[in-house]
Amino acid sequence: MDLQNCPGNLGPQMNTDISGTGVRVSFYLQTLFLSCLSARSGDLNEITGALYTLLATNTAMAVTALILGLKPQPEISFHDAIVVFYLLYISWVTVFFTLPACARFPDGNVKMLHFFSIVQSYTVFAFALALLITAKTFGRFPECNSKAVVVLFRPFSALTSGRIVCWVMTVFVVLVYTGILVKDHMPPTPKLVHQWIQKRVTKQVPATNSEIPVLSPDVPLPQQEPPQPQQQQQQTRGTGGAVPGIAAAGRIQYHARRLVQPRLEYDLQIAWNLVIEIAVVLILWGLTVMNTELLIQENRFQHVDGSSWQFGQVLPMFLVILPMCNLYNAFRDFGLRPQPAVY
């Protein structure tokens, strides 16, 4: 086995155009901004704009990784593909949990957005399956693939236990996503089939208009007896049957009562559910970014000669501008205050 391309414990050189610092920062910030934007924004256009940007980024990344990794002379290594897998996993999960936020806008038309999300999802799934199937020979320098590791709070081999975990996770996600997709797009149950199920299975058939009894106007309605007046019992105090509270001299005696001071409540105008949601997003996002950066550190990529900040890394940074501006506008308008209801 020729290990001259990854001597010692070092991995191959990183392809910075697909897994460099600029690309990773772009993915990190887009996912963070989109997650916070979906929780805070009251404008559908702000959310869909950031979603379209991330969908295009994910699809382009998956297609590029497939082409560069499976061509006769690959231009990315297996180590690069693992980094891409992590980045696509972060962004796909963000898109999956952000799309339902568009449902709170009843007048919004998001059919095209759902279509592009389906295309993006199966493109990402195709890349993940291709990487898992050809893991031992994938990419440039396949002799270095045995040294690759994956990280989930700790490193472990990518070709043994890591491959098994990724297989289980990928197959589970693909099946669940496909099942949800089929369920959402299935035609409604025909009326005759629904009635047959009610008769044969549930044995409950809703009453029709012909089965509801109709009272004749000649039939008198049953009369209800008027309620009997309750006997009021007066308790006398002392002699003479005096009414309590009235003294013998005719003066009214008022019972001393303690005035209850109203409890003052201060409304801080803070949407605590929003604060909790953003806190959870920050924690999960931080853990995912930490594992991705640990992955790069544990794979020990060789140093790249020359400047790594070229067009392939500078361009993704500009994709962060749109979601960042939308997030700024959303918090400028509402802050952490409760958002008004959308009708």
C-alpha cells in the first residue's frame, strides 16, 4: 500500500474549495441565522429567502462533491467527503425543521419551496449513499482512507464503526423522510371507502339527515315544573329576633373587613418561549460545529501550500449576507417581544 500521500499519522491535503474555512463558516452561519430567523421573523419572505439560499448551497455542494469524488481522476479525498457529509447533515436538519415554520402563514404559497426542498434532500441522500457504498475506494488517495476518522464527541474509525453508524442513521432518515413525504402527498380517502371502513371496522356510521327525528308542531313540548322557592332561614342573635348587623338602638353595625391589596404584576414583554427556543438552537448548533471542527483536527490534514482563501472560499461568505440582513430586520422590528398573531 502506497502511503506517500499521507505519511505517518497525517491525512491528505484538504481541498479548500469544498471544505475550507470559508465554506465551513458559510454553512455554520447560514444554518444559525436561518434557525433564529424561523423562530423570530413575522415575514414569510424573509424566511423563504434564507431557505432558498441554503437549499441552493446544499444542492450545489452535494452535486459538486459527487462529481469531484466519483470522476475517473477524483479531485477530493475521502477525508474531504467526510467534512462535506457533516456540513450537509447540519444544513439538511436545519431545512427540515425550518420548513414547518412557513405553515404559520396561511396566505403563503410555498409549493415551489417544498419542491426544491425535496430535490435538495434526495441529492444529499444520493451523496451520502454513494460515499458509504464506495467508502474504501472513494476519492483521491484511497490508500489513506483507512486512516480517516469520524467524530461524535470522540474519534473512531470511519471505515468500521463509523461506517456502520452512518449507514444506520442514513437509512433511517431516508425511510422516515420518504414516509412523511408519501403521507403528505397521498390523495384523500374516497367517501365510499371511508363509509365502508366505518361500517365494517368501527361499526359506527354517522347519522344522516333522514335519521334525525323531527318533532311535529302539534305535539306539545313537555312542561317543566317551576322551581320551588327556597325557604330562607334567618338566624337570630340574642332576643327579640333582631336581624344580625342591626343593633337594638337602630344603628347599623358594620363588620370590620380587611382590604385586600391588589397584587402588582409586571409584564416584561419578553417571549420566553422564543428565548428558550433560541437557547436550544445555540446549544445544538454549538455542539455540531464543535464536532465538525474536531473532525478536521483529528484527521490531521496536511498543510496546503500558498493562500487557501481563493474564489471557492470567498464566494460562500457572500451567501451569508441575505440571512444576516433578514435576521437583523426581524430582531429590529420585534426584539424579544411576543410576536403579534398572523391572520
